[in-house]
Amino acid sequence: MGKRKKIGAGVTIFLVIILILSSGGFAADNFEQKISKGKLGIGVVIPSGITLKYWINQVNGIDLKAGWGSNEEKSRICLDYLWHRFDFFKRSKRQKLALYYGIGGKFHSGKYNDHISLRMVIGIDFIFIKVPFNFFLELSPTLQLSPETNLGIEPAVGLRYIFW
């Protein structure tokens, strides 16, 4: 088994254990109580990595993504400050949809060079009301600042477990 497969299996086992141990504590009465200051989500993101999201309040959050890749793309860390608009989509009893956008930075360590980029983030958060998960899709236009200037766009999809 390769090193990446072992890490991925370890992350999956860790998330399953967290899910089992904390499943009894999920009993908030309404959505506004669930997403509030101090809530933390942990999950997996594609391309290969993990994500942590900390809710500062009901609108703003800080999202940290750390990833790893092939020999050419060793690792990356992204940190974004996000704003959420829960009134953008129609309401549902099973899930809450939020359009989110934000700004942040990225550090990438590669085989041939390291670089720093500015990121803009836009995405959709699917927050399930009855279960402590959220699913997200996002696009991040990036402006690489060093060692050379370059533009790019990075897609991401992920699943987080939210500690209510």
C-alpha cells in the first residue's frame, strides 16, 4: 500500500471514529443555534487533503485546507476568510444551502519550486439540518505571486463533519 493510500485510510478511520463517538451530542433545536460562533467542522477535500472550518459567527468562517499530492506537487496549505449568504437559495426542511465567497492565501511546496498565491473563493455549502454534515463545492481563482506571476483556477469538493 502506498503512502498516500495509508494517509487516506487513516483520515477515513479518524472521521468514522469521531462520528461514532459524538453522534449522541447532536440535538440543537433550530438551524440558527447550530451554525453559530465557535462551531468547528473537519473533513476531507478533493484534491487529496483535509479541511477545517471554524465558524466565527452565523455569517463568517475561517477555512483551512491542507493537501498533498504527487512527487511534483508535494503539499499545499490554503487559508480563507469566508462570508455566507443563506438567503440566496430557496429554503428546505432537510438542508440549508449557502452561497459563500471569500479571500485568502495559499502556500504550495513542490518538487521544482515553492510559491505563494492570493485566492478568491466562491462556493455552495449544503448544510444538512438533521445530521451534522455539510457538503461543499467551490472554485478558487488564484493569483500566484512568487516566484513568478500566474493566474489559475482551482476546483474543490468536500465533506465535513460539524461538531455541534
